[in-house]
Amino acid sequence: MDTVIETNNLTKRYGDVTAVDGLSLRVAKGEIYAFLGLNGAGKTTTIRLLLGMVKPTSGEARVLGMKIRVWERKPWDSVGYLVETADAYPELTVRENLEAMRRLRPGTEPQAVDRAIERLGLTEYADRRAGTLSHGNAQRLGLAKALLHNPALLILDEPALGLDPAGIVEIRNLLTELVREQGVTVFMSSHILGEVSRLAQRIGIIHHGRLLQELDVDELERNRQRRLLVRARDCEAAHAVLIGAGFSAEIASDGAVIVKDRVAIERPDDVATRLVNAGHAPTMLNVEEEDLEHYFLRLVGMEEGGAK
Amino acid sequence: MSNLAQAIWVEFLKARRSKMPLFTALGFAMVPLGGGFFMIVLKDPEMARRVGLISTKAQLTMGSADWQTYLRFLTMAVGAGGIILFGLIASWVFGREYSDRTVKDLLALPTARSAIVLSKCVVIAVWSAALSVLTCLITLGVGAALGLPSESPQVFWQSGITITVAVCLTIALVTPIAFAASAWHGYLPPIGVMMLAMGLAQLVNAAGWGEYFPWSVPALYVQGEHLGMVSYVIVILTSIAGLAGTLLWWERADQTH
């Protein structure tokens, strides 16, 4: 496995505040790694550390095999990035902003500007001043700047921020295509959990500057809590039937019967058969899967009202 | 220097597209236009009073309506006031990256951060020099239009040299303002630093130590004060310190904006 990003015990303190605390992670070539955390969890500081914008208090970061250190050669010709909000020179047009960025990235061909404009759907706005763009289009311009030079690694801080649902799908498809067809590696931070679960292959969960968990999407699927939700005309009677059958059923506050036994979740038809045979046919039978949001909140200890 | 030429191109593009060149040109144009106004008044004070250009109480001590007086007014204004306008340019060129939050896009590029800083300094110097040339041209145009009595070329050369040296000294002194804009992230702190420097210059001048205070030196120079080499060395060292500080800040300081 080629490692594109590697951090070892990376720590950043600002006075008494520890923004990033002993972070060790690996991002493999060609994967989309999502860095998940609440506001202030340390996502942006980590990205700034990876980009050499802030110096670590201790530990080290390597990007594309190079240690990120002041005065040393860095891999920025192969890295595209978007940090925090997508900002641009307001008095320059979209095209001029990209042209300025192209010139600061030597070796990027002039056609790259038009290509990026087209790829991000900015053709209509190419000659419009950046200061007049909507938030979503400004975000597209930020992404266009990051993609301009066909980088091997994209480091994106909240790439879907400000985009409408169609824009989010578009960017998701674009990133997936870049990874699939060009072998680009994407390291992205996000708090849009649904987006992360659809896009990323690997997820790192950061809380209070510490990496709580690093897992593949498959592992996430396995770790998510699932439960069978049953409703009948007489839920209490249905509950009694299921208890009698050996299930550890319980009644929720809304009256539904919750069954968490694996055998019930995997074979809900057997549960239905038992209830029908007992004369309490189910009016609803639903296998609910904990979504990423609840999984995340459960992990960071901020779950509200029990698992969904 | 890694990609300096392209970085300069980009800085000129940003400057060209903004309204700042126009505003600073208008600001500097006030100097020869203001001088021209005084020339009109000095040419015929009674007429000026009659038509209401000046109050009847106005005391005219500036001199007579000739090229020597007009050019002296210009050199004094550039020597004393140049730092305000050049400082504003430096505040904008560096401070706007923080106000527009675009600085982060300049920090992880194949173009070295030092090249970005130097390109900004080049733009500030060229911009300031261009404004000075423009001001001189307007002065010549206004003077000719007013029909000031002809003067020997020596007077023009001498004024030209004085303005050139004063402009160079003043441009050299904007690097600490660039540092202030970088270290305190925006336009306003460097303007504050500039005002502080101007205020201190007045104070130090009054105390008789002006030749040792860098921001007093251009004004003393255009006043024809005899300055020793130490004054010029102090200006150069201040400039180097400001540039080195700015370069070090961009390279080494934590960039959290």
C-alpha cells in the first residue's frame, strides 16, 4: 500500500488549548479518506498542519513521502487544496482568479483554466467577478483552483459547503471519477455525515483533537447498531409473544416493540410468522439501521435520546 | 527565486483590477493641483481675493508664482506626505490577502512564499514610483498651463533629483508597514503603525534627533538639511529589517488566517 499522507503523533497546541492531540493516521494512494468531526474538533488545524501552514508542536506529517518542514522542499506541485471557506479575489473574474493560480503553479498549461471552468460548471460565470458569485459558485471556484493542475492529492476542507443538493451530487461524482480514473487521493474533512458515508472508503473520526476511530466503510456497516421495529394492533401482546419466544424485546416510548437480537434482525420473516401464529399479526415490521450521524454521536458520547 | 516573474505578473493583475491605483493616483494628483492653486493665487492675490478663491484674511507666505516655489512645494509634499500614500499601498497589497482571506491560497504552492512577498514589494515600489512620475508630469503640465516664468534646466534637474531620492527613501521605508500588515492580518494595523511612525517623526524632529529616526529622514532631506551617511544607513537598515521580518513571518509563523 502506497501511503500518501502519514502523520505520527502529530500535536498542535495554542497556549493551553490542544487543537490536535497525538494524531496518527495513514491515507493510502487512490482512496477517499473522510475526516469527520464536530466544529472545533481539529479538522482544519490538521489540514493546515498537512499543508505546512502551521508548525506542529510535536510529531510529524508526511505528504507524498516528504516531511512537511519549514525551509524544505515540499510536494505542493502535486497537491490541490481548499482550506476552510473558498475565497477568491473579488475584483478578478472567475477566469482571472484561475489564471492567477495557474501562473503560481508553474508547468500548468494555459488550457487548464478552461478545463477547470468547464469541469466545475462555471462556464456561464467565467467572466463574472468573483465577488458577485453565489456561495455555491464561489465554492465551485475554490474547487476549480484545487483541481487546476491535475494534482495527485486533493486536501479539501468541507468541499460540499454551500452547495445545493444537485451540486453536492455533482462534486461527489467528480471526486469519485477522479479517484477511479486518475488514481487521485482525496483527503477531505466534513461534518455532512450522509455525504461522507456515500463518498469515502475510509473514515477517521476526530473529537477534541484526538482520533477516536479510523475505519473502513465496511467496518462502519458492521459497527452500526441495527434493530427490528415491530408494531401490531396490540403491541403489548406482541411484546409478550416475542419475550415468550426468547427474544430480548422491549417497548419503546411510542409503543413500538424493539428487538435487537441478531437472529430477529437477520430473519424478520421468522418474527412475523411467530406473531401471526400467535394471533397478533404485525402491522409494521422494519429493520432500522443506525445512521452515521447517530453512530458518530454515540462514539463521541453525545447521543441524544438513545440509538435510533 | 522560484517563479518570481509569474508572481509579479499575478500581483500586477490584482493591483490593476482594483480601484486602488485610481484612488492613489487621485490622492497624489492633489499635490500638483494644490500647488497649482497656490500658484494662481500667488500670481494675482487681489484677483484671488476678489473672486473668493481665498479669504481676505489669508496670509500668503509661500513665495512667488514661479517654478522654484512650485517645485519646492512638490518636493516638500512628496518628502513629508509620500509615506502616507506609499504606506497605504503597502497596507493594501499585503493586508488585502488577510481581509479577503486569500492568503491561505498562497501558502502551499510551488511558488515560494518568499517569491510572493518579493513580488508584492516589487509592485509596491513600481506603483509608488509610477505615482511619483505621474505627479511630476502633472506638475510640469500645470506649471506650463499657468505660464510660470521660464527657469533654467538646472532648477528642474535639481528638483528631479531631490524628488527621486526622497521617493527612494520613502519606498524603502514601507517594508515595516508590510510586516505590520502580515503580522496583524489586515489593512488597519499597518495604517496605525504608519500613523505612529509619522507622529514619532514629528516628535523626534522637534527634539532635534530627526536624522536618526528613519521616517524623519525623507522630510529632512527635501528640506535641504545636511544629513550624514548614518541617516541613509538607518533608512536602509530599517528597510532590510522590515523585509526580513516580512519574509520570516510568511515562511515561519503559523498561518491561521
